[in-house]
Amino acid sequence: MEKNTSSGIGLSGILFIVFLVLKLTGNINWSWWWVTSPIWIPVLVAISVVIILIFVFLTMLSFGYTIEDIKKKFNL
């Protein structure tokens, strides 16, 4: 079986490089927070999703669902 692996830079990396070049050449006058945002925004979104899933899981447990019930409900 063949493995398909991506070794590309990705959209976030391209946006970061574009913003960095624009900032260093003086074409934009943005804060460094916004220049580096293509790097940290996806990380924050991923962390937020994990926190929400944990919250949902703990809420379901507090309402009396068992782990087996949760597995059946979400086909895990």
C-alpha cells in the first residue's frame, strides 16, 4: 500500500511568508501579531475544538451517560 504524504508548506505557511515579506518591505504597517497570525490562529482553533469536545464529553457524563452510551451515540 502506498503512503500519500504531503511535504508542502500549506496555505498558512504561504500566507505567513507573504505577510512577512510585505511587512519587511514596508508595504503593510501591521502589528507583528497579525503578520504571524497564519501560524497561531489555526493552533488556537484546534485547541478550542479540543476544549469544546472535552466540555461536551464531561457534560454528557454529568447527565448520566456512560462511556458506552457515548461510544454508541457517536459510533466510536
